[in-house]
Amino acid sequence: MSSELDELRSWVASKARDLPAEGLTDDLPLLEGRHLTSLHIPQLILLLERLRKAPVDVEELNAGDFRDIATIGAKFLGTGPDLGHRRA
């Protein structure tokens, strides 16, 4: 799943704005920090569906599902909870 997670990081890095000096980390609050907006979510869902080769059930989404890269990876890509603080 590492390549999927790397692609997710790359996508977020390309869309995120006003990143802190330390850059993008897996625990950076994406929506709360206003690095991504709600307008990015449909694009993100499409990316996740492609990466996981399965649809995302939007009826099952919760407010915190897109908190940060670690949460997105765990929820949608089946990665472990401890992804470290890798920068994109």
C-alpha cells in the first residue's frame, strides 16, 4: 500500500495551500487547517476509489474521515494507524 499512500501524499501536496514551514506531514489537519477545502473532497474521493479499486460509500462517511493523511490512509487504504510523519 506504500505506493497508494505516496500517491495520496503527492495529490494532497499538489492541492494543499498555505502549508506550514515543516511541510506536509501525515498528521497535519487538512480541513481544519484549511489546507484543503470541502471542494477538494469529491476529487479526493475519486482518487481514493481509483487507488483502492473499489467505490467509497459516501453514505458511510463521517466528519473526521478526512482529518489528515494518516486517517485517510487507515480508513480508505487499509494502512496502519502509525504512518509516521513523512513529508511529501
